Amino acid sequence: MGYKKANEVLPEELVLLIQNYVDGDYVYIPRKRGNERSWGEKNGTRKALNERNGLIYKRYMSGATKSQIAAEYHLSVKSIERIIYNYKE
């Protein structure tokens, strides 16, 4: 999410009206219904984590221990357990 200056994207009358309610504060304007995006969808983070988790699950299924995987991916053993448990489902 990036910030935009209201006076650059909104008509002056609307900016003046909004200033009656919030003067100089930040205002979040949510997306229209149906245009929502889930976390990590825009920048590919969700896809990258899903791929990583798949590799972690494959390593575990091929015989690597949870602590070996945790050290390799710089995660806690508890995080590895959570990933393995969620990936099974």
C-alpha cells in the first residue's frame, strides 16, 4: 500500500469536505468489495512462502529431521512442525 496526496488524486471540494472530519491525519480507504487482495498476493510473498513450505515438507518426507530443517531455513523447530502439520492437510 502506498500513500498518495489527497489533493493530487481527489477534487478540491472533496478534500475540503474530508478536512472537516480529519485535518492532517492519515485516512485508510479500503478497496471496493470484490477488489480485495489477500495478504502477499500483490508482491508474491504468499507464493514464495508456499513454495518454501513445500520444499520443507519434501525434505521432512525424505528423512531430514525437524532440527536439521530448522537450521537450514533459519526457523524454529516449532515453526517447522507447524509447516509440516499444515502441509499434510
